[in-house]
Amino acid sequence: MSEKIKTLIKRLAPLLDENSDVFHELETFFSTEGKIDIHLGDLGKFLKNNRTYQVVRIKGNSYKDCVYELVDNHPELMEAIGMLRYYKAPAGSIKWEDVEAAEIAIGNELTVNAYGWEPDAWTIFESDGSEHGLVAIVALDSLL
């Protein structure tokens, strides 16, 4: 699947550097390792013309802590026009109620533009670490 995703990213965004953080994180997000099914159509929506992209990586004591750090320390997200994000679960079983609480927090904190995001999608990956994590791939209007 990874080669298919690479090819699709290159076709949809030929100017996006294959060695960039954005390219790498898009590959990760759309891999088959995630615990929530991802729709490839979101990739085309995310990689529209006239957008710039940013990757934000956060570690914390909980998924919700990661969300609040994202919101508090990255005010540019208030201008986001699309966001793909994935959580990194600490080793062991995923506590889905904690992930749901984090997603509710994102909705509460970023409601102004959240409904206009194209796309707004998330998944979660198991990790072998002990910390919670959040990686956000953000699309911003290049005219800003």
C-alpha cells in the first residue's frame, strides 16, 4: 500500500518534496497500520491547490493534553482549512474513551473553522513508547 500512497501523493502534489515532513506524515497517515479506516478521497481533498502545509508533533501525558498543547501553542491552527491527525497510543491497549475525549476537545476548541475544514480526519497508531502523541498535518490557505 505504501507505494500506492507514494504514487498518489506525487500525482496529486507533484511539487511536494518526497523527503519533506509533510510527505512522510501523509504516507504514515494513509498507511494500513492505523486503527481507524482512512478514506483515500481525503488525500485529494487535502492536497488541493493554493495550500501550504505544516506538521506539528506533540507528546504528552494524555491525548487531551496533546490537543490542548496543539491549540495553545499553535494559534495558526485557527486559520486551518484542513487537518489530518493521528494519535500515538502508548504500549498496551488503546483507551478509546480517552481518544474520544481528545476529539471532543478539538471540536470545542477549534469550532470556528472546523466545519469548513476539508478534510478533517483522524486515526490512531499503537506505539512501543510510554507517552501519548499527536501528529497534526495542517493545510493552510497559501494566500494568508
